Amino acid sequence: MNCYRHPDKEGIAACVACGNFICAECDVIFRSRHYCKACVEQSKTLNFKSALKRSTRNRMIAGVCGGLAEYFSVDPTWIRVAAVLLAVFFMGVPVIIAYLILAIILPKE
Ligand SMILES: [Zn+2]
Ligand SMILES: [Zn+2]
């Protein structure tokens, strides 16, 4: 696959916003994800705020783990693993309370 803006250049990544392949020149890495320059330019209002919120894409219960994962740019699985480990160590109660508080106070995206 070649870059959608430069058909003569090899695509090195796919833009996570529009899905088009992009070359090294068009590649913009933001919070460890690849975006094309076009999406960066038109998405100042879109995905580029770093506010902590509940994720609607990465959700299992209320999207708190996914939201934290997106905020810290890590795999949501790790957040869930950490939450489960914390729940085991602290007998569950503080983690469940923290989760419920986050689920209530964090806005949905
Ligand atoms: Zn794009
Ligand atoms: Zn390009």
C-alpha cells in the first residue's frame, strides 16, 4: 500500500482517524497513534483533546478502563489487569468504589 497523498511513496502506517495509508512524511504520531496530516489539521476539535473521559469505543463496564487507557495511551487490557490485581490485593472494595466514582464523574466522549 502506498501513501494516499503521495502515490509514489510507500505507506508506513495507517491513519487511525481516516484509515488511509500514509508515508513517513505524512505520518504524525500523537499519543502513540498514527494520524495523517490532513486529519491532524481538520481535527483540532476532534480527537486531540487529552481530557480524561470514559471511552465509548473501549468499554467493558462503564468505559473507565478504556478511558484511562486512552488517556495514558496504553492497552486497555493492562488497565484491566491492574484493576483486577488491585482488587485482589485490596479485597476489591476500594477499586470498586474508585471505579464507580470514575464512572459517575467522568463525562462520556
Ligand atoms: Zn487521516
Ligand atoms: Zn505521504
